Amino acid sequence: MPTDRSLPAWAPIALPEPTPPPAGAYSPAVRAGNMIFVSGQVPKDLLTGRVVGSTVAEQTRQVMANMERALAAAGATLSDLVMLNVYVTDTDHWAEFDAEYRKIMSAPYPTRTVAGAQLRGILVEINGIAVVP
């Protein structure tokens, strides 16, 4: 059966105001079938554009709030997440991140990778994939 390959098999998710447009050439979130892909979320307040928090725990809370907001725009919740990639500036911060993460997420937890990265002025960035019915 022929298909129209001029249209992508996915669609960008319109995030609610006051979400600023991305600085680069990417979509903040897309839906492909029943899967939601959320680009890296950073600990920025969407109204001011300022980084929220000076600790890994504080920044993790803001990042996950931004993740939750992106998922909500697609009709999903944090409990729909099946995979997360977490980037921290120092792998010694893993325990602090994990302790805060456990306050936000509940079992069964999605799969997760935590890796060290250079993050340009922030301590934590997280991207994820959710599956919705």
C-alpha cells in the first residue's frame, strides 16, 4: 500500500504559554502514535527564563515540573514515562538526584540512565519517553 512520505509520522506538541520557543532547531515534545518524546528539560522558570535552584535537588524538582508540563500538553503524566535520560554535571551528585527523584516519582519506576555531562550553567537536564493509551 503506498504511503505519503511527504508528511512525518509524528507531530510536534504545542506547549502552553508562556513556554518560550526553543533556542535551537528541535521540537520540545513530539507525539508518534502512542509515544510522547520530550526533549531535554532544564531547571528554568518558564516565566523568567532564569535557572531555578542552586542544588541538584532544587534543580531536579524544577526539571521534573517542566517535564510534567510538557507531558500534560500531550495528554500524559509523569506516571506514563517509560524511559528517562538524566544528565548531571558531576556523577557524585547521583545520590542527591536519586533521593529527590524518589520524592517525585513512584514505583514502578521508568527505565533510567544517569550520565555525567557538561551542561553550561545548570546541574541537571532530563529527557524522556512516555507511552499513553
